[in-house]
Amino acid sequence: MALLSAGSGWEILREVSRHRDITVREVADLVVGWPQGHPMPAPVRDELDDALRRRRRDSGATPEHGCP
């Protein structure tokens, strides 16, 4: 399992917020609620996936199999 630093996590929240035109708080609420069974809108989920892929690519990390 790959972990993000607090700074990287914050940057990803900000990036998704900008790209989806919602507040950082809304993105954070969706991320926190998702494992508790709350739905995450597909556009936000897709943007999170894209942001994480860009972060891994830019850091030189290799994607882990089975990671969303």
C-alpha cells in the first residue's frame, strides 16, 4: 500500500477541487465518507484516480496492482 504525505494529500485535494469546481472541504468529506459507505460521485472518483496517477508518475513511483 502506498501512503501519501500530508502535503501530497493536501495537493491532491486541491487539484481535485479545482478540476471539479467544488470546495476542498467537499472533496475531503467525500473521501472520508467513501469507506463508510457514502457514495462518491463518479466524476470526483475519476478525478481522484487521475490525480493519484499523475502524482505517482511525477514521483517515479510504480503503480501497485489492485490499487484504485
